[in-house]
Amino acid sequence: MNKFAGFVAGMFLVATAQAQGDGWAVYGGLDYAVLEISGYTTNPAPEPDNAPERIRLDFDADMIRGRVGWWMNEDFALEAQFGVGNDDAQDPDTAEIDSYYGIYLLPRAQMFDWLDVVFPLGFASTDFVLPSNQSLKRDSAAFGVNFQLNMAGFFGEDSVIGGLGIGAGFMVYQQGSDSSVRGYNGGIHFGYSF
């Protein structure tokens, strides 16, 4: 996994260096994400002849998520995401995100000059702490949808705020048989110019 992360980091450095010569667009963003973490526990059967009872537990969490990436062409971007939790797992209904990172391919549908719809598809690793102080790490395929308003569509690409955008979306960071992490996000990004 460390070799893969090093390879992706190297790709980002090469893309950043080439962005100045070939016009590739690099970007960064900062989001606030409200998450729901679901897990299952099994209670022992009250009587020997009964089956154990499986109970679903839901916890709220939030995190600050950073995003950096580059557009390979007008339709596809490669993006790295990272995040840290904003909560303490003291409340019985609140979990804490210790760390999060993900690598995504983002196909884009440009509905209008001012609206992009992107579909992050990739891999995420999420470390979280439940209120019982149980620490869990989950690695999984991840996917979502984000709607991004681009200020260049309103003010022109040469405008001071032409590279600025506002976005909101939904992500499934981890989906498994024993737990899931999903949530809504909203934030800003800068640099989606070609």
C-alpha cells in the first residue's frame, strides 16, 4: 500500500510540474462532511435454543476534508482526499474520525458552463473511534456524487474569482457487511480552469 501511495504522490508532482507547461489544471478544495457510521453487534441469545440477536448501531461524526487533484483531460480527474475528525467520541451517539484518506478517479459531466457533476470512484481508508473507545479501521471501495458551481461560468475565466467554486455532494466512504461510513459534504474548491 505504501508503494501505491508513493506512486500516486509522484503522479501528482509530475502533473503539477507539467501543469505550467501543458496547461493541465490542478486544484484544491476544503470541505466539511457530516457522516453516519453504522455497525452491527451481536447479543448472545437469552435462551440456549434461540439464535443470537444482531443489532444495528448508528453513530454521527463529522470531519474536515481536504482535496487535491489534477484534470487529466476535460472529462476525468485524479484526486487525493484526506480528512480528520472534528469530534470527541464522548457523546454516546457520536463517533470520532481519527483519519481518512482516499484516491479517486472523477468522471465529470458538465451540465452547463457553471455546473459540473462529478462522480468520485476509488478507494478509501477510514480510522474511527466509537463511543466505547473501540478503534476500527476500514479499507474499502468508495463512491459518490458531487455538484459543483463554477464561478467562471458566471463571471468568466479571467475574473479574479474565475477559478473558485462551491460544491456539495454525498459519499459512501466504506460499505461492508459489518459496518458502513457515508455522509454529505459541502465546501469550496479553487483551480478548475483548463
